Amino acid sequence: MISKIELINHLTAKFEKCRYLEIGSLKQETFKNIKASLKHDVEPFPQSTIPTFLMTSDKFFSNENYVLDGHYLILRKYDVIFIDGLHLAEQVIKDVFNSSQLLSNNGFIIIHDCLPLKEAHQTRTQTDVALWMGGMFGKLNLG
């Protein structure tokens, strides 16, 4: 079976100068192994290296979507976006929606931890279970 790092690197290799975004990098175990020309990560509670954007994904998507290109502000775009942030269904949906706004033509969004095998892996609150994947909907607010 292919690992998540192999899958992501397979997709980043499809772009000449790949722009990669990782939502939820925690210890940067995946992030540091990705090959891309431009790499950004978003993490509010890092456990090792400070991420590119030390904030929640909601704040990132509301504040950090433009970059200066010469004298113009242009919308930041990414070719491959890996979502591994807060594992609650409503947050994952928001992260996918917001990521789609920054996705380049022919880009890819990869979602991690979305197929829980046991009930203990799908609770609304994180337990000490290593494979916590979050629970189903609370209040969904995309606005």
C-alpha cells in the first residue's frame, strides 16, 4: 500500500513548480517529507517546528489569501493541498470548501483521517486514541 507521503509526492511531481499547502501539520512529520517548490503549512498548536502560518485554518483562509506580485495583490494558489487539521466533520467540510477557492487548475485536495474503522475513532472529542478521526456534524456554519 502506498503511504500518504508517497501519494502526496506523486501528485506534487505532476507540477513543474508545485505549490503545496498542508492544513494541520502538528509535528510536521508529513510536511518535512514533501517535495515541492513552495511549501506552506498551517497549524495553531505546533509540537515541533513553527509552521509557516501559526493560526487556525479558519483564520488562515480569512486573512492570508493574497500575495504581492510586483505591484499587484494576487490570489494565492496551491497545486496540492493536504487537509489533516481538526477532524470534526464540519471543520473538514469548511477546510475543503476554503481550499477549493485557492486550488489551481488541475490541482488536488487530499483529505486524511476520514475512514474510521472503530467507533472509538469517531467521537466528537479527542481521546487518547491515536487514530482519532473526529465525529459527525454539530452546527455547520460555512459563512
